[in-house]
Amino acid sequence: MTTTTARETTDRIVAALEKVDGLRPATPIAPEHSWVPGDWSGTAVDLDPETVQIRLIATRLPLPPLLDAAADAVRAVLDGTEWDSAKLRLVVTDIDGAAF
């Protein structure tokens, strides 16, 4: 088992999701509209020993292949970590209007 912190794992999950064209982490505020500098993407990821939940915004359709690609990318990150046997929950919180 690889020893990584929750923050490192979150950062790796966000980086893996950046490669899935059509999904992005759902953040509480769009980074371009925040007066607080920093990357808010990690706030979309909740790591728990039982469940890893990631909130996403879809920018393309159809959803099933995007979610399959995201699940594969995230599972690859979780492999060998303390979260490798956790249930993975991908929650699409919004669909960008441009997807239609």
C-alpha cells in the first residue's frame, strides 16, 4: 500500500480528472470569480475510508462514457492507497448549458 496524504491523493484525483474532456470538478465558486487566490478544485473531492465522493460538472454529453472514463482515472489514482477499496461515488451536480 502506498502511503500518501489525503491532500496528495486529492491533488492526483483532480489532475486525473483534468484529462477527462467533458467533466470538471464542481467547486463552490468559479476560480475566475474568487478574490481568494488558489485552486478550489480539491473541494469537490471527499475522501473517506468507506466512500470517495467527487462532485462534477458536465460540459459535454452523453454522461455514461464520461463517467466511465472518470471512474477509471480515479480508480487508477486510488489503487494501492488506503482508499483503494472505498466505494466510488461520482455526483454530477450540474450540466453546463454549452453541453446541449
